[in-house]
Amino acid sequence: MAASGFSKKGFEVTIDDGCLNISAESSSSNEEKDDNYTRKEFSYNSFEKRLQLPKRR
């Protein structure tokens, strides 16, 4: 499974109530100052996938 823009270490993997949960979040910001203006940019991304696991016999 690929999720561009996320580092491998940023993923959280859990199993809850028979589901495999995979999630990640990332954010970044940039600020540029000049004599006449200040420009700020930011971004926030999230990824979440839930997969139902097969029942155990």
C-alpha cells in the first residue's frame, strides 16, 4: 500500500474490533518575510484506511 507524502515512521497501525487500522498525518509550514509583506503557507494531510480482517475459525 502506498501513500505519497508520508514517511514510513509516521504511520500508526492498530487492530480494533476485527479491523486493521492504518493512519498517518503530516503538516508543514513556510513563512517568507519581505519589507512590504509577509507570506505564510501551510498544508495538512491525513490518511486513513480500515480493512476488515477475516474471522478466526
